[in-house]
Amino acid sequence: MDVALYTVDEAAARLRVSRWMVYNLIRANQLRTVKIGRRRLVPPAALDEYVEQLGKEVV
């Protein structure tokens, strides 16, 4: 099943980090999100971009 947007909890589970860490990434502009009403949601592509960026930092 394709997911259009992840909740912060789902994004944290996918990245295997805490919810708090995801909010820190959002505040630091390292993880792109969209806001719908009061909800902060993470596009799957944003998670992929973040993980790809991590790979570039290691090299």
C-alpha cells in the first residue's frame, strides 16, 4: 500500500528514531513536512531525501 503522507509517529518508526528526534529534524529544516490543519505530515519522498543526505555526509 502506497502512503501519501506519514504522521510524525509513522515517520519516526520508519526512521527508527524517537518522535522527539523527528520534531528536532523538522525544526532544524533537515526533514521537509507539510501542514494540514494542525497536523504536521511527512511526505515519503522527504524521508528518502533525508536518508540520502545522511549517506552523503558519511562519505
